[in-house]
Amino acid sequence: MNGCARASIMAGAMALLLGVLAGAFGAHALAQRLTPAMLGVFRTAVDYQLVHGLGLILVGLLADRAASARLLAWTAACMTAGIVLFSGSLYLLALGAPRNLGVLAPVGGTAFLVAWALVGLSAWRSR
């Protein structure tokens, strides 16, 4: 397995592990402490983290089969940045961080969009 594949799969597994932990924490420790709106924000962060953790594993599997994993390495970096910026900022907002931190969520969302576009571009370029 090449380095890009290994790193992507490891990052995806870690994102999934932490996403399951965050989901359990939200359901059990925060359910009675957060408003329904903020609990919804927290759940959105968990959902996007879990989906993109699976995306990172997919990218790793694709990178292991690709002739060149360069685009897929950028894809994994964008997905990881999206998890940190999008989900991370939503977690912090739900837990009471200043609202101006919310400007990071669209940056993370854009990173997710770029990542998925790169998956498509990588597939289009493959032979």
C-alpha cells in the first residue's frame, strides 16, 4: 500500500472513531445540556465528520489502485481540512464558542466540495 493510501485510510479511521465518540457524547452527555438548535448543530458536525471519514477511506482505496496518487493526496488533505474546519467549528459553536468562529464552517464546506471535485477529476483522468 502506498503512503497516500495508508495515510488516507488511517485519517479516515481516526475521523470515524472520533465521530462515533462525538456522537455518543452528544447523545448522552449533551442532550440535556444543549438547546435543541445547538444539539442539531452538534449532530450536523457528527454527520459530516462520519461521511467524510468514509470518504477518506474511499480516497485511500482509490489511491492504492491509482497510477498516480497526486490528485488523491490533495483530495485527502481537503477532506481532512474540511473535517477540522467544518465539523470542528460546529462542535465549538454548539459548545458555546463565540459565534464569529462560525466563519470557518463555509471554508470547511468549500474544502469538502473541492475534495469531491478532485475525486471526480481523478476518476476522469484515470485510464
